[in-house]
Amino acid sequence: MATFPVGEQTHPGVLPQRRALESVGADNPGSRDETAHGHPAVPRRDTGREHGRGETDGHGTQARRRHADQAETGSGDAPTPQNYEGGYGAGRVFVLAKDGQPLMPCHPARARELLRKGRAVVARQVPFVIRLKDRTVSESVVDGVQLRIDPGSKGTGFALTDEKPEARGPSEPIVVRRGLMAAELKHRGDRIRHSMQQRAGYRRRRRSANLRYRAPRAENRTRPANWLPPSLRHRVDTTASVTARFCRYAPVIEVHVETTVFDTHAMNLGSQLYACEYQQGVRTGTDIRSHLRARWSRTCAYCGAANIPLNIEHVQPRSRGGSDRSANLVLACVGCNQAKGSGPVARFLAGKPDRLTEIVAQLKPSLRHAAAMNSVQPSLLRVLDGLALTVRSWPSRSTSDNRRAVGLDKTHTLDALAVEPLDQVRGETIVRVPDRVLVLEATGRGSYARTTPDRFGFPRLRRERKKQHFGYVTGDLVRAVIPKGKWAGTWTGRISVRARGQHSLTTPGGRINVSYLHLRMLQRADGYAYSSRQEAGVSIARKIG
């Protein structure tokens, strides 16, 4: 993740919170405390308890006064008006009670006010969470919020919303939906799939290269119920993990999930199918070899040779992500098959543009992601049902209807905001969209491998047996203050640790080595990299509070 020189303040592209919330220090007990130096915990005055993990004191934080002359709600937020105008606004800040229970999220200006007065401390940097010192759940008004999820193969959108009654005319009040916070989770399922294919290649080479022949294991091994491959299981686990995390930071009472069943047969043919048409595909009554012979008239697709032995050839090689679909298969003679190898077809047929155009025309987009979602969704719903919350699933058609009615762009977060049907006849609508999106990228927690192999699978480098060096592990969010040299200044980002104490930090100009003596812990690694982006369609004219 890129980092930025920001003086004494953390860049908002790395930590998506207001600058006035970041000028406080970390204070945690333990050998793995937030400062990584193992200092004993010092009780603060007027806190009621010692600081928890990752919490920082709010003294010294300066902010301009907003909502100071207004009465508070139970969450510490200023009261909201009865009628709302549509537009984009600042994402809310998570608020915890004195005992750590979630309260209603508040406006960033209100959070700055609470920190400036010393009534709250920073409980977590990303996502930004504050904890009140002088209020419990019993002393607050907690209406509850809804968490809406738009699952995807490459990314999943999350949106925290609340629903407020609004009076419009003499009729009974209607309920409008307000977006409080938006987040997008980027999965690493494709990287897991690539790593497993690479590992399988290493295993095949070891089995057949210089060792005695070993037959592969049987394919009829039993698997537990609801088993999923690791790349698909990762999507379920990370989505459930982020959902559980939001439930710890916000008073979530309902979870709404969009469900979609992809018709891969109709997507393959490019048209809608009905009844028995599903039994009449392109290969009806034949096998793949006969289909390819008829498709290419028993000639080589690359050179046109006939009356010679022909092989089945993958246009896009399996090693480059190609599939076994008939659209990715052609007939090729032995010479062309060996000459092309695992290279791209565009390079092999660079001198034959007519044949290249004919072959590329038959290629179709991969259905891998659609098939992945068909497999993941049932398991995801089962896992979410185990969170002791009310989980409701809604079809994707209602999501697209809501999004078009409100005039929102097509993104995972805006789709999540539009999950659950709205009664547009009565006037129900979405009146507020968060202008910033918290982006969580799944990075994992390291590797079990003890060596770094080369491209042939042979050990090249030996990895350290321990992950923690000088109090830091790879993925920790730190602030580096470099006093002199080419990279003098303050930098914020995630590090890769080194045994010698010169940890690697990513900067806009490249990776630099920083001594652990110049680092300050902001947040421990939790398997995710954080950034933020602007929501699609945000305009200053439509922006609201």
C-alpha cells in the first residue's frame, strides 16, 4: 500500500479519518503493545479504566467547534433534522461506550469535539473508532443500524445505514434510508488460486523429474459437508470476519444480503433460455473431439494443414488462466502445438492476422467468477446466520431498481446501499450517501513456507523462523520519523520486517529501509491493508453534512 509524506499528520488516503483525530499518542500495556516497547500501562484520570488495545488519549487534539451549542443524542451525536435532502456526506465515526459496547455512530465533527474536550479516547485507527469515558449503553439511546452487503467474486461492498421517519404532506410518515459508512473488501481468491496451481506444479515436477514414479493419489477422497476450495472459502471467511468486526463497532440489528444466481448456460450462449433449451447446447449429441473436428473442418487452426494428426490445443494456456471450455479449444498440428507452447496466441500468429482474428472471435469471457459466486453464496448465508443477528436475503433485481431510481452509479458500495426493496410509490428513497469509502484489501497473515523457491520450485532463500523482530511484524501500521538523509520527514504506512532491524517501508518513491528506532506503532497487523477512495459520482454541489 502506498504511503505519503504528510509532515506530522497521517495522509487521509492511508487512514480515512479527519486530521484533527490523529495527533494523539498510543498507550497500551504488554510486550505486544501499540508502541511495541512494552511500557507498563498508566491509568489516565477520568477514564474509569485503563486504556484498551490500540486506544490513545484525546488530550491536545484541537478542532473547531461544531454542534457544541446543540443538545446531544444518546450516541454523542447532534440531533438530526426531521427532513433530509439527498446528496453525499461525510462518513460517520464508530463510537463505543465506556464499557466497550457499540453506540450509534456520530459525525466526524462531533467526534473531534469529544476528543478535544477529553470525553473520548481513540480506540482504533482504521477503521476509526472512539470510546467515550463518561457514558454507558444504559445511559444512551441506541436505535440500531442495518448492515447491507453486496457479495462479489473480486470484492464485496458493505454499507451501514439507518432508517428515519420523514413527514411529507398530510399522509403518514415514510421511512428514508441514510448511508452512514461504506466499505469495500478486496478478496485475494485469485492469488490463492494461483499459489495452489503453482504448488501443484512443483509437486508434479518432484513426482516425475528425478524420483521414482509415484502414482497420484485417488480422486475419490471424502470431503466434509459444505466443503469449498481454499480460494472460495477465503471469500466466505473474510466477508464474515468484516461483518463481525462491524457488529463490534456499531449496534447492528439487521444484516441484509444481496443474493444472485448466475445462469452460466445462458451467459455462455449469450441469450435467454427456456425449458428444454437448457438441454440443447452447442455440443448436443456429440463429444468435444467431434465438435472441434466439425468446427475446424479437420484442419489445423494455426497453419491450415489437413490429413495429419491433430491435437486439442488451448488458445489461452492453462498456465495463463485459460479454461477447458470449448470456446478456448482448437485443433492444432503437432508442430504448431509445440511451437506455440504456453505463449500467447497473439505473439504466435503475429504474421497471420486473418487466422488470429478468426481464432480470437470464438473466445468468450471466463465464467469463473460467476461460478464462484454460485458456490459461495449458500455458505455465506449459513455463516452469517450464525452471528445471532437477523439476516435477510434480497434478489439483485430489487437492488438494481433502487439504484436506478435514485440515480446512483454502479459500484459494490452503492449496490450494498441499495439492498432491500424500497416502496417508491410511497416515496421511500435513499437520501444520503457516504462520500468516502474505506477500502480493505485482504493480505493474509504471512506464509507457512520456510524457504523461498525459484520458478522451478527449488529452495532459493531461507526464511526466518520467527515473524516478530524488534517488536514489529510484517503488516503493522507505523509512523516513521526520519531525522536526516534523503528520506528525511514523516511517513505513514505498513512495513515489512527484517531481522537486522532495518524494516522496509513503502513510499511513493519506492521502498526505503527505516530503523525500528524511528518507528512508532499506530496499529497492529490484522491481515488487511487499509486505504480510502472517493465514492463514484460525488460532486461538491450535492454534498451535504
